[in-house]
Amino acid sequence: MFLFLYTLLLFHQLHTKAGNTLCRIMGDPQYPLLSKDGDITIGALFPVHSIETLPTFEFTQKPQLLSCSSVYLRDFRLAQIMIFAIEEINRSERLLPNVSIGYRIYDTCGSRLSTMSATLGLMNGQEFGAGYRCNGQSPLNAIIGESESSATVILSKTTGPFKIPVISHSASCECLSNRKEHPTVFRTMASDYYQSRALASIVKDLGWSWVGAVNSDNEYGNYGMAIFLKIAQENGICVEYSVKFYRTEKEKLQKVVDTIRKSTAKVIIAFTSLPEMGLLIDQLSTENITGFQIIGVKSWITVKSLITPNSFRVLGGSLGFAVRKINVEGFADYVIKEFWNTAFPCSQSEGNSSQYALSCSRYKELLLLKHYNEDVPEQRYASYVYKAVYAVAHSLHSLLKCKEKEGCEKDLTIQPQQIVEALKKVNFTIKMGDRVWFDSTGGAVAQYDIINWQQESDGSIQFKSVGYYDASLPPHQRFVLHTENIIWAGGQLEKPKSVCSENCPPGTRKAAQKGRPVCCYDCIPCAEGEISNETDSNNCKQCPGEYWSNAEKNKCVLKAVEFLSFTEVMGIVLVFFSLLGVGLTVMVAILFYRKKNTPIIKANNSELSFLLLFSLTLCFLCSLTFIGRPTEWSCMLRHTVFGITFVLCISCVLSKTIVVLMAFKATLPGSNVMKWFGPAQQRLSVLAFTLVQVLICVLWLTISPPFPLKNMKYYKEKIVLECSLGSVIGFWSVLGYIGLLAVLCFILAFLARTLPDNFNEAKFITFSMLIFCAVWITFIPAYVSSPGKFTVAVEIFAILASSFGLLFCIFAPTCYIILFKPEENTKQNIMGKTTSKPC
């Protein structure tokens, strides 16, 4: 318990001592470049000079202060417009009417070391007088700056614990949108999130899918490039390389240049700060690396100091985004007159010398700009500093409860955190017509001009506006680019191409190359039956069932329809032989009719012979039903007519065979078999055999008739029109019945072949049935294995072959005797012992 009380008393004593300690600056004080006292003080950090010189560290004497040289004109103008805006407000009777604003502007020399030193000098305030005690409060109400994102991050981290609001005019890193890490940072400039999106939009809109990327190795470059890469991937843009370097890293710079030299991408996204861009352009110019279309960002795209004869060979035709240019009325005259008389420390006018200006040597370079203002109309960032000053003024105006006639309550104590909260609520319009307000991230709305580096006829280089990006507009109106006004890299009027692989034309699809980005691909022709009707198709689409791809594979066309037609060669040949068979059959019938009373015709059973010739004519003709486009009627007709006519034919042959057997049996003593198989029985047997086939066909047509079918199984590229059998059992029943009769006829004829007669017709029937059976036995495997129209051709061939076999083998010997051996056409010769030669 005593130990706890002792510790508590010790801490109380230490706190009391600390509260009574006098403040003193350790080391030399840091003096502002430009300053003025006022009721309210606004601080500012600008890199007015761009080159920093470090003192020598010999450790024998106290080191000298850092020195800066080489005026950076853009930021010097920013310091001037800040003073211009403050003086304008001080003269105003409506804004902070009885309150004067002072300022303290420090030069950061464009380095992080000087930025840190200037920030501490800015926060410490004036020199401490005797008896001044530390109260933990900064004399500043707000700070304007820094110009670069990295420096603004340093500023934010340093001032953050003291809740001092920081309003930057050009720090656009998306990292500053994080309100947890940077709760007191505001920007009159939009976040790079929008600039990165705009970069992706311009690349996509111009059809470039293969780009290189270079960025500064700092917050501005790293965050901006990360956003671009993410959006580029979402939009199908491939990045061949993404490299970075910082201004002091010469080895990394050389690696970046080597990467660019070896690359195939013709477009480079340069998300760099100005110093890095200057170094990169110098190195590319030195190594004569040209011909690349460079897409730039607001930090360097409109900086005239980059323009040199050598740099234009690299940067000519560059495109990029620049902040919108707004001219501040009266500023051009102010920078050559009033500023030097009232605000410049080393002016010859009495009473203008700053109390911190111990030496005017640091202002020598600035004095050279005293009569120069030609650059003022091109200053794009000046209006953003102007907005920042007015934003602070409007915040203070509300906090001090200012009224136009009564003035402000100057005795009110304003805490920095109150100004932060007031800045979140500001919403006003400046005299140029622009509305000023901050979104939830502390940023402003994005509005960019698209700039193109162009060379005029007189050789001068101009930054021409060729479009814009305005995030305040609807999505489809935000991005506008006038490509017809662009001069491309190398002075070309035609847009350069930058693709890893050429576009895949319709009829092909993209196939990714292994191990490479998705923009690198091969164009593979679509497979048969598939199409792609657009450029760079990822997949080919399958054509619908009755369609097939054309030769170019870019359109589905109706499949070619195949069937055995009368006009093709095969159809013509089969028709010819069919009609030839009909003709020969008719000629034989005419011959038989003319010679019907001769012994040989009578011996051949003329009635059955004429019926057989008639059925053979039908057999030849039925083959024609298999040719032509299949229809519902033709499909039913072809198989049924074929089955019935062939059964009629085989029935006639079978009856003739039976007649031959009966005739020889009748010659035997005591035999009267012929009375059981006379002409009536013969006709009845033919009719009975045929009726059985008719019954089978009727059942077939009734239960499951043949029908036209579009067969797409044989060929993918065409449709075979054929007749489906309907009932396979019906088809094979028809063929089986024909085969049964043919086999029965063959057996009977074979048995009758040795019967004595000079003209034994059974021998010819045996040969004809042998041919018939051989044809139809070979037909079965040929029919099953033949595709498409060849199936029909095989069936027609079997019909014609078997019909010609019957015609020749049965009737040719008889015709031969009638025509060439008439002397043998006698009853004595036919009943003689001499035999005739078979066919």
C-alpha cells in the first residue's frame, strides 16, 4: 500500500515539473520561406526548390543547415496563389470580416528529409521567448500541402496526433482515403482511385490488351498502380511487366529501361511522380529507346520542363490525364506586381523584410522570376490551392460565428479538431463557379482533361486536350475521347496496336498459351459443326441438329440433304439398268407371244411364263420407287411393292418347277398326278403364295409402317434422307418369306435337274435360284454395313441382279433356240435324247 502511494506521489511530482518546464528549441530554428502574421495562421509546405544539398559531416563543427536550389516553378506559383487567396480573403467583408489570416510557407526541397524538417519547423511556431511554457498546442489552425503523396503521408503521420487538419492540393494517393490512418487529411484533388480507373478506361477504349507498367516506388505510384492492375485484370487487359523504381535508385532505373527495351508491349502506363519520370525519359533518350505509346498521369503529363528535343522523341504523342485547368482571375497580374511589393521578404520596399530572413541569398533564384508570368495560364494546380485556402476560411467563418456586419467572435478558442469537423461540412462555390466540398474520404470529385503531346508546324510542343473524364457524370457519360484529334507516338496518325496475340477472327476460338497471361493465346479453328460468329470468341458454339458450320466456321447453315436422286450418276445408272431390264423383259414377252404356238413355248408352260415375265417387269420397275426423295407414300410403296412382286415372281418359278416335276411323274405308268396340278391349281398356288406376302405387308403397314427419316448418325455434316423400316420384324419377314420360297424352289429344281428331257427347264430354274439366293445372301451384310444412300443402292442392285438372273437363266435358252436354232424347235427334238446347253 505504501509502495503504491509512493509511486503515485512520484508521478505527480514529475508531471508538475514537466508542466512548469520552459520550452526551448534544440538546435537551429527552421525558418519559413514566406510568412506573415495574423489572427489565424495557415501553414503550408511546397517544394519550391527541387534540388537539396546536404552539408558535410566532418564532426569537427556543428553541421550547417540544408540548402536548396533550382526553382520548381509550379510549386512557387502555388505558394504565390496561396498568398493571393489569403490577401483576397483578408480584404473581404463577407468572409472572416474582422479576422486577419497569416501564413507560414516552408520549402521542402522535394525531399523527405526536408519535408520532415519543415513539418517540425512549421509546428513549433515562432521562436520561444523567455518564460514561454509548453502547452501542447500548435500555433497553426491548418496546413496546406504537401504536393506529393509520400510527403503528405509524412505530414499526416506527424501532425495527426495534434489533430491539425491537412488540406492537400495534389496528393492523390488512395492510401490517404483511409480515415482510420489519416482522419485529418482533406484534399481538393480527387483520389487516384479515379485516375487509375480512367487509365483502364482509356486502354480498354483504344483496344489495347497488352501493356507495360512503370511506377514510382512511393505511395503515389504503388497505390495508383495497384488499383490500375486490379481494374485492368477485371477488364481483360494484360500487363506484360510491372516495374518500379525510386528517384535515388539508379540500378533499378537501368533494370526498368532494360525491361522496356526487351518488351513486346507497345503501350506503357507511366504512373510516376515527376522526378522519376524525368529520370526515366533521360535514360530512354540516352539509349535511343523510342516508338512506345506512353500513357501518363497528372503528376507529369503537363510539365513543360520535361520538353526537350531529345525527350520528345520518347514522349511525342503521349496521352495522359491532367487535372482540370481553371484560371483564377487577377492572379497573373498579382505574380508580377503586388506579390513582390507586399509578400516577398527581400523586396527593396521598407518594412517588408521578414523577421526570419536572416539572409536574402536563398531568394536569389526566385528574384529572377519577378517579371515572368507567361506560365500562369497553364498552371493547373493553382486553383486547387485556392480552393484549399477558401475551405479553411469557410470552416473558420462558421466556427467563429461570423456575421457580415457584426464580424466574428475573435475571443473564441478554436481547437484543431473543431476545424476538422467543420471541413467535413463545407459546401460553397468559389468565384470561378466551382463547388467545393469533401466526400466521406476527405477527397473531391474527379475531373480530368485528357492531354495529348503534339508538335505544331513551328516546332513548338503543345498539350492538346482531346477528351475528358468526369466522375460526377453518369457512368456512360464519364469518359469521352476524340481519337480523331490525337497524334500518336512517332507522329503517326494511325493508332498503334499493342496486343500479345492478334484478334482471333470469326470461325476460330482463343486457346490460352501455357504459362502466359490470358491475352496471349493461339487462334484454333472451330471443329466441324461448330461456329464462332464474333471476334476473340472464347468458345465455339455447336450448331443445332439440322445445321452445320460453313467453310469459314462463322455461320450455321442447313445441312446438305443426301438421298439417291434421279439426277446423280449412280441414280442414272440404276435407272438405266432398271429400264433395260424392263425393255428386255417386254421383248422376251413379245417374242414368246409371237411364238406361243411353237413346241418349245408350249413345253415351257406359256401361261406361267407370261405371268413370270409380267412379275419380272414389275420387279424391274419397283426398283425405281427406291430412287428419289423419300416421302411417306414412297417409303410404304417401295418395300411392299418389292416384297409382293418378288413373291409373285418366285411363286411363278416355284409353280413352273412343280409343273416340271409333275409332268415327269405323269409319264410313269398308272400316274394321274397332273389332274391334281392343272392350270387352275397352278394359278391358285401362285395366288396363295402371293396372298401370304400381301397379308404380311398389310400387317406391317398397319402396325408400324415405313416412314421418311432424317438420319444424322451416318454423317455429321449432312442429313441422309431415308426410309425407316418402321417395324424391322416386318421388313425381315418380307425378305424371309421371299427367301423361304426361293430356297424351296431351288430344292425342287435341284431334284428335277436329272429328269430326262432334251429341254429340261428345271436345270435353268436351278441356276436362276442359285444366282437369286447368292445375290440376296450377300445383300444382307452389304445392306447392314452400307451408309446413307448406298444402302438404297445396294437394295436396288440386289433387286436388279436377281431379276436379271431370273430373266437370263430361265428365258435366254428358250430365246436362243427360237432365234438362232429354229430347227430344234420341234416336238421330236424336244422329246429326243440330245440335251441343250444351259446358260
